[in-house]
Amino acid sequence: IFMIVSLGMCLAASSLFSTTAAAQTQVGPTTIKVFNSGWANDQFSIGNGTTATNPANCPSSDLYELGSSNGGYKTILATTLTAVSSGQNVSIVVSNTTCGASGRPLIIGLAINP
């Protein structure tokens, strides 16, 4: 019985990780060509000069966005500012299921690709 329960828990955990991995799309490596901040909110948006990849079918696909109420905001903002100021390429990770507060694809991760 213990082995059956353990196997069931492993299968449940693996399906959870599969779902989490499928809830994101990576864009890049690319260069950030547009950086907007504020607009009376603690948020920012970025673009790479092309139409944003929009797996969540958000109303706007001109830029990617992230607000301070979203997880990882400070870290992703710091990474974005570093990439912009140093001209580094980035990989932008966007949610497949959620749009940002302004109706753009939601940034859920950002990596610098030197």
C-alpha cells in the first residue's frame, strides 16, 4: 500500500510540474528596444521592436508588462534595468494564461543572455 501511495504522489507531483512548465512562453534572446515606466502606476513595460508574443490572447500585444502587485517585480525590474543600461540580450518569459493590468502579456521572468 505504501508503494501505491508513493507512486500516486509522484505522479501527482510530476503532473503539477508539467502544468507549471506549460504555463509560460520564452521570447528571445532579444534586445529590449522600448522601456516605459509609470503612467501613474508602479509598473513598467518593455518591447523588442516587434509585436509581442501573446499566448494568453491579451487585448494589447504592443509590449510586455509587469506591475508591482505581480510576483518578482523588484527582481525583474532590476534585471531589466541592468539589461537596458548595458545593452545585453534578454530572454523574456511571459504567462500563457494571465495578462497584465493594462491588458498586455504578463512578464513572469527575465534572464540576461550575455
